[in-house]
Amino acid sequence: MSLQIPKDLQAYRYGIDAYQNPEILKAMNEIAPEFRLLELIDEHFNERKVEWSGKASALDTELIGEHSNVSSQTRTLFDPTTVAARI
């Protein structure tokens, strides 16, 4: 018996694409620290209505700065005892 994997389900690494439940994936993304950081970046820069470019260390300083509307949330996220500080 020979079964063919449909093209839309094929993947290079294991031969078949992994199934990811959309509800579980969404829930995981909502608690992931990198998504929380993205929310803080969006909130900070959307409120200021300015574009920004620079290094990660400058972004850290920008988000934690005294004129930042997300300073305390960013400090909490970057606290060395949290997982987000290690990403």
C-alpha cells in the first residue's frame, strides 16, 4: 500500500507538516514574553507617533526611560528573574 502525502501537508524536515491547534497557539502567543514586549513597543511608539530605528540596547533605554509610557511594564518584563530577560 502506497500513500501519498498531499503537497499542502508536506514539510522538508520531517516529511509532514506539524498540526498546530489555532486556539492553543493563540493562547501560547498571548503569554509569551516576546509578544508582550512587542505589545509594549507598539504601545510606546504608536502613542508617540514617531518611527524608531536603532540597536536593541537603545530600544531598552527608550522603553525604560523616564518619558516612556511603558516604563514600569518594561522594567518588570526585563527583570533578571523573569524568563523574558533571558530571551
